[in-house]
Amino acid sequence: MSWSVGETPAAVRTANVRVAGFDALSAEEIDAWHTLRAANPLLDSPYFHPGFSAAVHQGAPVEVAVGRDESGRVSALLPFHRDARDRALARPAGWPGADFQGPILAAGSTIQPLQLLSAGVRGLEFDHLVESCPDFGPWVESRRVSPYLDTTGGLDGYLGRASKSGKDNMGQARRRLAKTERTHGSVRFAADTVDAESLSRVIELKRGQYAATGVADYFADPSRRELMTRLLHTRDPEFGGVLSTLHAGPHLVAAHFGIRSGNVLHWWFPVYDPAFSQLAPGWMLLRELVAATPALGITRIDLGRGDDEYKRRAKTGESEVCQGLVTRSSARLAVRRARNSVITAAKSSALGPGLRKIVRRLRGGHS
């Protein structure tokens, strides 16, 4: 049974849950995924589109907890990975690169988080949970902001909503673009290009940034580099990768690779060539992208969790994402609390910079 196109499912509670591999989902379950997501505006991020899980699954197995209500209708879905070292621990599909997470369910509907602990899963960890399901509340340990840009109306519309700092930085970016053209050659911006060579350069620059800042290298895993290529070539009007590039003469000055669904673009992997750092190339790229959003059909750019200075300056608003663990195991919770205490102590310690490697190991190797 499935809903008709355009029909909004009523708020329901999940009665039972089964777990299946992503490629074992039925057409009915995929249709329900689209329907449930469309009925919940909190799930408009591309991370909640089944296309994201499908692309991830080709390189890292994704399983899906499928919940059904008492009438047998699909009422909730949660795509996840099992931890390679602890198969009883599940994390949302795309971890650690999924910047929005949570069950796919209609607005007002709910699922008891403990129902998701089935098929041998004894813990469900999350670090970017969207609070679309209030029953997750008891399992939330902390919350962090996730800024965004409202780009309705393009650059003019954005500037009308931006803070003074955002407006000032965009104005400086315009002047720096002119200076860049005078100094380095003709400036060319591509808002959405399928360019494998530029994508390889994005990954190369990002890995250099990770090494320079001591952050765990997300792209050390070849499957993640392959994921970027699959997403680059995904050209579905409702979901796909978006590569934006800014060249000056022959030089790739800055670029960004993200994903989009509908009118939402997720700002995922921005990079710039350190040789051009004095020009603040990230702001130049962001300005050009905001100006291009009407042509792309984008009205919001999600910047992802974090309080980076440029995000604070550029944002027009922010949401919250949550961190926590769903489990019945008091021992697992105790270990997690101990780990979190060590991480907090390391961050506040005068020796903090020297403890980064320890913190990364405690977090499971990702930032």
C-alpha cells in the first residue's frame, strides 16, 4: 500500500520495524520515502533524498530500518551504516559526511527511537540530527547551530537579509574579483559544471587543508572519493552533485562541491588555492554562487554545522542539529560519557592542540 501523489499521510505511530539492505527496498518503500519526505519540510535537505543513500550504498553498504504502522503502511525509514569495528553500533548513512540526519517520516508522525534497535543493532549514534521526531529528545546530549543563507531573489535578495558583516564581505568580494581579473587574467565562474579534472583538484586541495590543520582526512578512504564522482555525474532534476568553480586565467582559484535537492543546495566541500589566500577567494566564490542561485532554482544554501567565522558573517539564519546516542545499554552510555568528558577536557586544556590526535581517535577517526 502507498499514498497517492500529492496526498499527505496523516500523523501516525510506527508499530513494527524491519531492516533491509538499501538495494532490497521495494518500489513501494522507495515511493513512501519520497512521499514521507515531501510531507515534512524539515527533511528538504538533499541528505534525506533516497538518491544520497543510493549513491553512498554503491561504495559503503547502507541498510534501512523500515517502520510500518498498524495498517501496514510505511511510516518511517532510517538509512544507516554498521560500524566496521562494532557491528552493533549504527550511524546514519553517509557518516561522517552526512551533515543532516534523522528518520524519514511525515510531519507530526513519530517513532520510538528504541524501535530502531533491531537486527542486531544495539546503539544508534547521531551527530547532526534534525529534530523532526520529538521522541529523540531523551537521547540528545548536545545541540549545535547549522547556519544557512536564504538566497530567495538572488544576490539582491540575500543582501537585503544579510547582516552588516555579510554585506561588507560581499562588497569586498566584488572589489577583489575586479582586482583578481586585473592581476591574474580573465575571471570565469561556472555555477554547475561536470568537470572531473576540477573535482580531482577540489579533493586534492581539501586533503591539503586537512593535513595543514591536523583534521582527519575524509578522503583518505577511496570509497569517498568515488562517491564524489558518482554524485558529480548524478544529474536527476530532484537530486545530484553541484560543482562550482572560479578560475582566474588558467588558475582554479576556488571551488565548491555540494549536493542539491529541489531548491536546497548543501555547501559541503569548499576549497581555495592557498596561493590566492590574500584575495579571500572563498568569499568571491560564495558571492558568485549566491548571484547564480535564481538560475539554479536554489533559494537556500545550507552551510552545515559549525561556528566558523565566515559562516557567522554570511548566514541569514540558522537551525540546530543534535548529538547523542540511542541505546538500552547502560555500559555503552557510560563509555560514551567517559569519552565525551575526555574530549571536553582536551579542548579546554592548555595542551589542547597537542591532544588533537587523541580526540580524533576517541571520536572514531573523524572531525
